[in-house]
Amino acid sequence: MASSFGERLRVSVFGESHGNGIGALIEGLPAGEAVDFDALARFMERRQGGRNALSTSRKEPDIPRFVSGIFEGKTTGFPVCLEIENTNTRSGDYQNLADRPRPSHADYTAFVKWHGHADMRGGGHFSGRLTAPVCAAGGIAKQILVRRGVFVGAHLRSAAGVQDDAFPLLPDAALFDAVAAKAFPVLNDAQGEAMQQAILAARADGDSVGGTIECAVTGLPAGLGDPMFDGVENRLARVLFGIPAVKGVEFGDGFALSDLRGSQANDPFCIGENGEIRTETNRNGGILGGITTGMPVRFRVGIKPTPSISRPQKTVSLSAHQETQLEIKGRHDPCIAQRAVPVVEAVAALVTLDMMLTE
Amino acid sequence: MASSFGERLRVSVFGESHGNGIGALIEGLPAGEAVDFDALARFMERRQGGRNALSTSRKEPDIPRFVSGIFEGKTTGFPVCLEIENTNTRSGDYQNLADRPRPSHADYTAFVKWHGHADMRGGGHFSGRLTAPVCAAGGIAKQILVRRGVFVGAHLRSAAGVQDDAFPLLPDAALFDAVAAKAFPVLNDAQGEAMQQAILAARADGDSVGGTIECAVTGLPAGLGDPMFDGVENRLARVLFGIPAVKGVEFGDGFALSDLRGSQANDPFCIGENGEIRTETNRNGGILGGITTGMPVRFRVGIKPTPSISRPQKTVSLSAHQETQLEIKGRHDPCIAQRAVPVVEAVAALVTLDMMLTE
Amino acid sequence: MASSFGERLRVSVFGESHGNGIGALIEGLPAGEAVDFDALARFMERRQGGRNALSTSRKEPDIPRFVSGIFEGKTTGFPVCLEIENTNTRSGDYQNLADRPRPSHADYTAFVKWHGHADMRGGGHFSGRLTAPVCAAGGIAKQILVRRGVFVGAHLRSAAGVQDDAFPLLPDAALFDAVAAKAFPVLNDAQGEAMQQAILAARADGDSVGGTIECAVTGLPAGLGDPMFDGVENRLARVLFGIPAVKGVEFGDGFALSDLRGSQANDPFCIGENGEIRTETNRNGGILGGITTGMPVRFRVGIKPTPSISRPQKTVSLSAHQETQLEIKGRHDPCIAQRAVPVVEAVAALVTLDMMLTE
Amino acid sequence: MASSFGERLRVSVFGESHGNGIGALIEGLPAGEAVDFDALARFMERRQGGRNALSTSRKEPDIPRFVSGIFEGKTTGFPVCLEIENTNTRSGDYQNLADRPRPSHADYTAFVKWHGHADMRGGGHFSGRLTAPVCAAGGIAKQILVRRGVFVGAHLRSAAGVQDDAFPLLPDAALFDAVAAKAFPVLNDAQGEAMQQAILAARADGDSVGGTIECAVTGLPAGLGDPMFDGVENRLARVLFGIPAVKGVEFGDGFALSDLRGSQANDPFCIGENGEIRTETNRNGGILGGITTGMPVRFRVGIKPTPSISRPQKTVSLSAHQETQLEIKGRHDPCIAQRAVPVVEAVAALVTLDMMLTE
């Protein structure tokens, strides 16, 4: 189903940006897992706007209310339904958009598909706000994974064309924690500063920028994932493309491998310090034949620039069936890539935990 | 399930490279669809080796035998099982590999996951040979799509770092046919010649190269696909990563969008020559919010260099648990990207038809 | 997933009897369908306790709150999440049960499976209370079906061994409405009176009784359903067995057919009054080969006696691992079959609508 | 999908009665499981016709050919495709049936659904012959279950209204083996003799009879199955209704429970001889809340009389759209229930193994 994913751990997202609320139904969580609600709130805060000049002015606490599946602070083994209230909705900003679809948004395709019945205020079900329940679910998954020795981390690999450093071959949990604690989630703060300047420059021009995110999952055993169409890459890619604005996904060195020779791209097997079989390099991103090698699973997602820009844009009037101009008012982030960092982590955690439960 | 994909049109692939045979079970094909077996054979021939100096010397006719689901040349509406016999298997070439996993192959991960029970001769179920039944299924889907006005085409966008031209904004069926008829599937034959020289140079060095493939699907109505996790991108990506050696997938301008500003990346809506609503550019690859815009669906996949190279490589002995060297003998393509072109088309056709049947 | 069903129309039930709330997530409802909330409340009231001497004293309004998927009184085409608050919970009644599993309840199997983590107060996720959200979802489906000319009705076919009349060959919507309006849902009120006396007699003995429910779906076209494992019988049976206490499902004349000869059991085809092809009898329940014939789909479910009885019963102490006695206090219905009548209708409506959307 | 079932162990059936062949694709079998092909042949022989006067004269060896997934006599962990050739097809017998649908067969519903494209010779994909690959798959599952201490057995509980004895409370594997070895699969041979006389009497009248089958699965741990819609009952029922002619399914004492009081129907918990927690009786069929109790899973299926009878029957001509007569010639079993006994075992084994793999 469209807004759900997962096999043994199934997450279904519901809600519209300006409706009563949003939330997630999480089926298949193991029983007896403690949930640290404070840690969850901190994780969710990482994706929220309002923290600095780069984000929209819409501020909502986004505290999930657990309707079911939690008893005395632990999972019961039954479906967890969590709901987040919509409190800060200013529909007025969007009313004039109904007839003139915003370029690169889902307005037009939703209009065609649902014949005008979709509640598209604020982007409706397509709003980036729907990533909040994904983070709530993913935050719980991350806590469960840590207890199994599996760690998930991500950072902004580039923004506005400015590059951050790449993760090292074997990133540790401390590095993940350090990035997660930063207001701007990069490894190299100087580069992060340059990114922020570029983002602010775009905003000053009434424009926006895109970026890329690098994510790694460490501590996985070799042998996770299934062949062909249920490999680690297949499952992650399917869900990652559900994050709004993601237009590319690559594993390991990804597209860069296409320009190399085999002798440059292959990862030689070797014996590690602890006697384990590993690879000397990790250009394949910890995945061979769709199955984990035991090296960190490593991937990158490409995020397009925020479609909402304040500059005038060409579009059409659906009612008049003629070309026209559009100026989008209201709150928009000049860059959403940095806010998507915890969302990518959440997806990685959920897909990983699902695969571990499927074994 | 691992080796299956699709919702209303489900394709399940079976077989091992050196077992009795390989094949596909296709569930959900509409009833009464004529199958042009000659056209199907021509389509399948495009992925086969043995056609020129670039391919391996393993030559098999790969004629699918239809066990079920076809009656008097038409689909019955019931499951179609097709089988392709394995005739040309020289297991001797691979026997010494069982203990020394080939770098960048699935040998090691399969060994860990299936505890040595997997029949990995010739790559087993992970072999590129398993793309033959995918092509058989996809070839049938392509024929059905043409009757609905939908066309699928692909070409080798790059190989060994040499670039082909890109598809034009609105590629037509004649262009797809022209590329499909070529021995080397590129738009610009001069560039194709350069690619082939680079491939042969790599082979002379006992090495291999990678490449990228661009694919387009035209004639689609707006409104196809579902939101969030069942959009066109999600479904295509999940299956495309099932093609061996694919390490990246991007839609429209993909990762390149991440370096642009919104004003450069957004596709303005306009009124087309026939009064239809379309976009002036197609940087989003015909997909917004996961749903088709009516513009061509356009995507690119990155394929890593053939892992099998004849140069000596470092690996480990699983039995001795120590590092060692490996020289891979036998038949290998110095580049598999050009043979993957029809496989990408097959996947695109199957996923597209599935989405059309789901409406 | 355990608590979900449906292919194109997917219903996921969540909540525990004594937790914060219960509810359902409904994915795949068509867009633009008006919801008559008053009619929905009336439908849901039919399954509620507190209406007469036969039901438990637990009274809750059970008004669903719609969190998402409804806009201006119509479905948006996106997931509908509805939530029902738990207000009337007296956990004290159940605390002494935790150690001594109630016979014929899920207490013991849940204890083994979830290692004591399940919140089993009041039956937890296994409580009959979880059928309230199923009715909410099914009530919406019934409204949509009526607009498509499809009607669903059910009645108590027997209770405590007392039989009601059977539905006629071609029951009409007026008959369904008439039964739905009754306080005790039978066709023959004299027999219904006898049933109620038998139920009260059982209660006076500290005991309980079971019953059977007959359901019919009319107005269906021929050709609905898929062969083998996705036929009408397969899909209905899978979900019907999810209603607590259901232990048998049969279609048409069901088990009684096993004792007949073919010449008695076959339904001859004939031409109906309006020139349509139909069958003279309907012993197969409107289904042949899993696919609708156009005659009413007709089935019967068997419901075991309420497991909770006030008589002393033999059980074991889980902590002491020895045999012991149990007296169940608190509120229990001496018969739940009459309250399950709208639940069976809800399931029939949801499965039917799903099949219609899958075509 | 219509002709597939299972979650972690997925069986997809293909083929038409008079096409090239029939078969099954089995995905998810664990790796390294030895297959005893002789035992499998003996199991499959139990469902075959031609063994005595009660069965059709169509004799086919029905030896499955394994195309994939078996290597050196063991499962590889990859999809197993098995194919059974159709050799003994006399299409002429059925040609005059195309226009006049046989009562109680799928001819009419298939005609409406597939618009005449379905290959319905010999019943096509609806033929009882399609249970042969189900038996092949189930026979393998039975062998795997035995290694895990789980045993599956069934017998003809009634035929033509004549009753066999019921299974004892705790049937052992020896009893299952004894029934499986009999030419007519009943516990009480005198009753079996009476059944056979009744069947032959019906045949002499150009008629047919139905029957019921009782099946038990022993050795299961408590805690198998999932709540609500994925319980043991839900999963078994969904697949059992895929066996042709099954019109009813009940667990434990099933419909008979509906006429009892709770004090009669509840199964008291007690401590068994080996200190294990069990129930004194097993009226619930080893399942509470959809989850196994550790007692034998026990269920009954009702099978309608063979629809094909040689007596003249009333039907319609589809081309003339008028009522007419039909006489069915060719081979038909006067009772198929005894041949369905191993099919029910096969389904029980496959569903059980799937649930065990899902844990």
C-alpha cells in the first residue's frame, strides 16, 4: 500500500499537513522493548524547523501521543499507533495555490489522480511534515538497534554544491553522536559554515538549494538481506524514495563506480584485526548480491532544491486552462536537506530492523 | 519474497546458472493478449552474449518454453510459467572458486547466509543469466504496453567514462527502435565506437569497465503511481537494484539536481501544442510526488565494472581462514552494461504495466 | 501483518481494551466518497453493549474521531485513521486473572508468545472491543457499496441451539434494513424470543451460549474474485476467523452439502426474469471456483459460547505451575453472537469493496 | 496473488489441465533440507486417480521434475520450481461443454471473468489436477516438519453421510502413518467399506457424493501464529478454501460449539504427565486467540459432491442465451473427498511450516 512499508516491521503513515493530525501505525515491533521518550523527543527535534535562520517559522512541538502498543513504558508486541496533532496551520497561505499548481510539487499530479478530492492544503499528505511520524517510528527502531549493537548515523554530505568530508571507512557510534548533536549536521564545520552561507545567499535571492546526505549503518552481521529484489539496496531504495524531494539513491561509491575499472572498484577480502573476514575497502557499501558483508552499509541520497521559492514562476491555471504566473508566499525552507538527515536515519533504522526481524 | 516483485503483475524468477534451468512465473497478466514470439526472441537476443568481441563466449539460444498461461498464442489470464534450459554449462571453470570468494561478487555473502548449501556454480541464482527470464517477462509486457500507446526505450548512457548523448526531451518510438536495432546500443555511434575501444583496452589489461544506462517510458497518462512508498520511483528503484551490478538509480536529473537552485531545477508548467498541460523541461523525470506528470518517465542506473577480471586479486581462503590470491579463469564480459540495456527496459515495462493494472 | 487485512483496501486495527484507545487505519478508500456520520453511529451502535439485559454493563459511546483522510465530509483518497477513546475501563476486575489463564481465552497463548509483555487487561488486543473499529471501517464500506448497488445484511441464524429462519433465495435491501432495526437481529421474532429466554436461562446458571450468523451480499456482478487462493471464500474466511470466538465458516449450504449427492447439490443454470443468467437454487452461496456467479453471496459463521462464565473453572497457576480453580468476576455477555452480527456485516462489506476495487 | 499463498514460505501454482504442464514455484524453503524423492512419490500417489473403482480412469505418473532449487538432493535456499507434464489429455471430451456451463463448476464464472480467453479444457486452472503440485510442495514440507518433530495426518471423516471415527485427543504419528498406508483413508475400515458402497451406489445412479476430512497437526509448540487476521485459523482457512469443492472449514468442534454452553465448550487447563501445561479437552482445536496452545491443531473441511455427474442437468447455452440440457461425458470420480485427504495434509504442512519460519 502506498503509504506503508516493511515486511515484518510495517510502518504506515497517515495524515495531512492541515488536517486534524498526522501519525504512524507501527506493526511488528518486538515485545518488551523499552522506549526512552526523552531520547525520542531529542531525535525528532533534529528534523524540526524553527531552530535557526535556515528553517521555516512554523514551530510545532511534534510530541507523539501513543494511542496503543505501549504499556508501562515498553512495547507490548501489538500495533503501536502514534499521533501528532496539527496545531500550527495557516491555510490562508495556500488557498490561492489550488488552481495554479506549484512547479516541482505534487499539486498537479494529485489534482489529476484524486480529481480535486485530496486535501492539498500545505501539501496535504505529500507535505514534508509527514516525515515527523517516520522519525518517531525510526527513533524507536534506533533505540532497539543500539541494544543489538547496530548504529545508524548520517550527515549532510553536500549542500548548494559545497561538499562535506565523507564518512571514514569504519565510522563509530561516537562520530554519529557528535554529528547528531550539532545544529548543522556536518563532519567538517568549516564546510558546514560555507554551506550555510550559500543557503542564506539563495534565500536572499528568493531561491532555494539542494543537497546530498550520506548515511551509514554499522554493527550489522554478514548475511542480512535477501537476494534479487529483497536485498538491502532494494528495500532501502524503495523507502528512501518516499522521502519528499529525494531524486537519487546510490550505495557505496554508487555512480562513481561506473567510471572505474574492475581492478579499481573491487573490494579485496582480507582478515581483520579480530580475525574476522572483511574487505579492505568498501566501495560496494557493505552489500554484495544484496546481502550485507559485515562492513558498514553506506549509501547516499540526492535531494532536489526546495520547490517552493518566492521568485515568480511560470505555471498554468487549471480552471482557465492557460499559462499564468505564480508567486508562492508563506514559510519555506531555503534548503530541506539538513532537516532530512534524521529522516534518512529513521528510514535506515526501520528497514534494518525489519531485515533483522525477518531472519 | 526475495526473487519476486510486483503487486497486480507479479514476476517470480527461479533457477541457478548451472542447474537444470531458469525461468519466471508471471502472475496477473491480462487475458487475451497476443504474444509475438518472434519479436520476443529478438528482444531477448539483445541481452545475450556471443554477438561480438565484447561478450563472453557462452552462447545459448535462450528460447523460453511456455509451460502454462498461453493458449492459442494468447494469454489466458492465468499464471504464465516460462522455462529456459541450461545447456552450455562448464562447471569446471568455477570449482576452484568455492573456497576463495571473488571480490565484489556474492560468493562470500551467499556462503555466510546459506551455510554452503547454495548452488553457486557460475554465480548460481545471482548470475547475470537470471536476467534472461526477466527479459522474457518484460518483452511480453512491452508488447502489451505498445497496444496501450506506451513505449519503453533505453541506451548505454556511458561506458568506461565515455559519454553517449542524452535522450531528447520527448523521445519517440522510432528513436527507441533505432537504438534497439544497433549492435551497440548508443545514440551517438562515434561515442559508441570510443566506448568499445575503451572496453577492449580494459580487456587487454585483464580488466573490466562499468557504465550507465538511461531509460525512458513515454505515452504514460498523468496520475499513475501512488504516493509516498508506492510511487513510480519507489517501485522502479526497488526492482532496478535487483539487476546484478546496479549500484545507483536516479530519476530525471537525479543527483545533479542537488547542486542546483530551485529556480534552475523546477519544471515550469505550460500548455502544449495539443492543448495538454505539460512541463517545459523535465528535470524531475516525469514524476512529481511519486506520480506521473504525463511527461516521459526518465531515469538512469549506474552499473559497476564486471567483478570478474583475469588479473590476480587478493581474497581469503574460507577453509584456511587466511589471506590468499585468486585468478579467475573462464568467460567474462569486460563490460556488462551494454547487455543490461534490454534488462532495464524489461524492468521498466513490467513495473509500468503493473502500475497501469493497479489503477 | 497480524492485525491487518485487504489488498487494495487495507484495514489495520490497533489498540488494547484498557489502553489509551483503539482504532483503525483504512488505506485505499476511493476519493470523494461522502461519509454519513449519523448512519455510521447507528451502525456501530448495533454491536455495542448496554442495550438490553443480554449485554454487559460496560457502556461507552464509541464515537470514532477521524484523525486523517476525511476533508469536508468526504474521503480524500489518503489513509483514514480513526480512533475511539477508552473511557470505561475497570482494570481491577482483571488483575487476579494474570496468573490464572481463563479457559478458551487467549490469556495463556498470549503469555507464552509475548512473555508477559502483552497488555492483557480486559483481553487486551484480543478483546471483542477491537471489533468496534472494524465496524467503523465496515460501516463506511457499506455506505460506499450501497452507492454501487451492493447490499450487505446479516442475522442471528441460531443461538443456544434455537434456530431462526434462513434468508430467502433473493433477500432484498428492505429485509436487511428491517433486521438491522431490531433490538434482537432475527428474521422470526418468535424464535428470537425463544433464543433470548435460552440466553437468560444460561446467565441464570452462571453460564453462556453460542450461536451462528448468516450473512448475505446482494447486487454483486458475476466475475468478482480471483481463482484458487484469492477467491471470495478464501478472502472472506481469512478475515471472518479474525472475529473473536468464530470457529467455523461455511459458504452456501456448506457442510450440509457433504452429505448430499451431486444431483441434489448442483445449482442448475437458468434464464432469469430480466433475461439474466442465474441459478435456480443457490446451494453454492453465489460462488463457483472462488468467483461470484451474480447470485447473492451467502455464508454462515459459527460462534462459540462466551468463554467468560461466572461458574468456577479449572485452570493452572502460571507462577506456581500447578492446577487451581478460577472464578471470573466482572461484566460478561452470556451471548456475544447477536453483537457479532454487525461485525460480520462489516467484514463482508470491507472484503467485498476490496474485491471490487481490485478489479 | 490469486494462485499463490504464504508469507515466508510462498507457494505459487501454475498450469492448466490440458496445457503443456502444471507445477509449483516454492519460495522460502530453508537451505540444506534433504528431499526424499521416493517418499514424495508415495505421498503424491495418494491423491492420484486410477487406484481403484472409485477413481477416474485418467492415469498419469505425476512425477515432478525439479527445475531449480535442489542441488545434490538438498534444497539450496533458492526458489524451487517443479513441473509436472500433462500427458494424458483427451480434450475431445470437453469441447461441447464450452457453450454450456456445467452446474456447480467454474465454467460460467470463468467465462464471465476472462471473456472466453481462459483455457478451460478439462477445467483448466480450476481442475482438481492443480492439487498435484500442491501435494508436491506439501510433501516436501511434511518431510521438513518431521525433522522438527511436527506431524500432519488426515482421514476421510465422512462420505455420502457415512461417518468414520474421529481422531483421538492425542493422535500419534503411527496412527497417521497407518491411515496413509490404506487404500481408503479411514480409521474404521468397516465404516470405510460402507462409504465405498455408498459411493459405488451413487455412481451406479450416474450421481456423485461429498464428504468431510479431518486433519490434525501434532508436535507444535504453544505460541505459533499471530493475532487477529494472521492466526492459525485465518491462514489455514484461506488456503483450504483454495482446494476445489471445499465449502466449509471449522476448527476444533467448530459449528457444534455454537449449540453448547460455555461450561461445556471451554477446555480446562491442567498439568500434563510431563509437567507441561495443556488442556484436558481440545474442543478449540489447539488454537486460542489464533495462536497454538500446544495441543494438536485439529480442523475439518467439508467437500461438496463432485459437480460432474452423468445424469442430464439443466443449464443454459451461452451463445443462444437460452435454457438447455447437458450430459457430461468423460471421466469423473463419483467422490473426490478421499483423494483430497493428502491435499488437505499438504496445505496443513505448508501453512504450518510457513508459520514456523515466520517466528
